[in-house]
Amino acid sequence: MSTPSVLISGASIAGPALASWLARAGWDVTVVERFDELRDEGQNIDVRGTGREVLRRMGLEEAVRAAHTHETGLDFVDERGRPVARFAAGTDDTSGGTAELEILRGRLGQILYDHSSAEAAYVFGDQITALHDDGHGVDVEFRHGPARRFDAVVLAEGLRSRTRAMVLGDARVHELGVYSAYLTIPRTEADNDRWRWLICDRGRAVTLRPDDVGTIRAGLNVLSSVRGLDRLDRTGVVTVLRATFADVGWETPRILDALDDAPLYFEALGQARLPRWSSGRIALLGDAAHCASPMSGMSTTLALTGAYVLAGELVQHADPHTAFARYEATMRPFVEKAQQLRPGIPRMVYPHTRRQRSLVWAGLRTATSPLANRFGDVAGAVFSPPADAFRLPDRPLAARREG
């Protein structure tokens, strides 16, 4: 039997995780990434439930834990920085607004890359320009490198994957109407190890979160009916942010002052709700297939879980069509549950008026009251996503494929 080959497009989370599993199982794995190097930017992400179990099976849980941001909980604050409601970090694999295990996206990506790069070939600074599936293999054209043929191709790209349209022309993003700007700014004496969240009026919110490298990860978020702001250049984005948050107090002026020089990423939040995740010998993975959005707290867990499931099916089945169909049938119920945001989200956390905000604050205070928690973990019920609502298949991924 010849060694099966796979091309994975995308070197963030899902791509390197899949590369690691398939390379371990004896596949010839190539990962192509359009950026020239791994991107070390990115905000805090949490790894919960089945995603944590995948890391355990990879032998990476302790490496990820060593890169923990050490965020100790979530505080909703007012314009003076005074806590309105305080929530402790989770104490198990799943619970809490702040997960028991938080890590910067770039740090997790580096760990997964290091785990896979000895056996999988990485090509940086290139991207797919054409895919030709003849039923027996896929001929792939690249922007810079020579064309190559693979037994299967997996697009482990982002929510707004440009390559996905070559496979699923009918793919559409479900927009959530929220724009988020992420910045890395200097840490000051006013900062601590809490995730601090100011809910404003007019659909705005400001956040500060600790990291493990001596800086602070800031967020400016706004609910808006205007579409296309994420297509502006940096100058346009900075202009919009300064105009939108000019009257907001607390630490907001400090964040706005950093806009000219700080690393900045700006995105429109959405979900990938696709009718299918594959076509022929080409499949989608991670956010390109089933992004649940940062508001779900589930995208990283879905990426790791999906990589594990897809690798298992490819190892067990010689026909990629069968493997892809089984992967989707297994994962889709979990994805659909993850994409069901809490009632009222996002509008509840992005109120339009100060009266609406007062109602939100009242609800948060109630959730943390001793009386409410006599009847159970109210905060856990509010903030804990369904990360454990899936049982990982228990199969040896190093085994030979059937057929």
C-alpha cells in the first residue's frame, strides 16, 4: 500500500493538530500557510471539555498548562473600574467564563506546530490558487510553488476562508453584527490578573485581559448594523474606533492612545453554518467549516476535536469520501449545539441604552448573589459552554487504514 498524502491549508490550530495526528499515523503530510511565518499575535482563548481531552491524548496538556495566562476570573466593571459582578475562574475542564485553562492563540499554535513539524512538511508564504479533483486525487496549484497532487486536501482556514469558495461556492457566513478590535498594550500598575469587562451603552464594550508575557490584551467591541467595516484599511479602522469610543471612560482613553502603534486585529464576528463540509476529496476543518464565534467559547475546542475526529476517519477508511462523510456525521450535532448562543446573545451584552445596561448589571449581580447560588451554580450555568457534550471516539490513530 502506498503512503497516503494530504495537503492541509492553514497553520493556526486545527491544521497543525490534524497534521500531528496524520503524520503520527504514517501519512505524508504537507501544511501550506499563506503567511511567511507562524503568527504569534492573538488574544486569550480557552480549551475546554473534549478539546482538553484531545490535548491529553496528544501528550500536550502540560505544555499548554505551562503557557497558561493565569487569568483568575471575570469582573464586570463600571466606568470607574469598580466591580459590578465578579466570577471566579472555572475549576474543571468545562466551567466558568474564564476557563481553568486559558492560553494565547499564538502560543497554542506554536505548541501544535512544534509537536508536528518534525514529521509534517510546512510551507510558509504560499497559498492555494486552484484545486482540480478528478475523483482519484486532487491536483493543487499554488501561488508560488509548483503544482502537486495529493490523495486528499483539507482546508483548515478561517471563518472567511478565500479558498473555501473553490470547494463550496454556496458557503455563506452568518453575521452576528459585532465588530471586535484586539490590541496588545503595555501593562501598568492599574492592571491585574482578572478579565475586566466594561459594558457601555450604544452597543459597546471594552475589555482588558492578562497574558503571560507581561502585556495586556485589550478589546474594543461594538454591535452595529453597518456591514463591511472589517474591509477598511488600518487607518480607516482606527478612525472608526476613535469616533465610536471617544466618550467612554475607564481605561478606554489608554487603549485609544495605543491604536497608532499597538498590534491590532479587527474582525466582524460570525458563524460558519454550511450545508456540507466536503466535496469529493476536499474537506473543511475548524473555523472554515464550523466557526462558532468567540462568543461561544467553543471555537478552539471544536478545532481540536474536529481534527481528532477527521484524522481518525481518514486513518480508518481508505476512501476519503467515506471518511469525510463520517467525520461530518459525527461532528455536526456537537457543532450545532456549540453554535446555539445563550438567549439574548449578543444583544444582551451589548445593550443600546443605559437603562438596558442597568438591567444587565442587575442580572449579573443576581447571578453572583449568595441566595441564587444556594440553588446551584448560576454563574456556571450562564457562562459554561457545552464543551463536554461530546464523547471522543476511542480509536488508535496510529493504526493502519482499512483497505
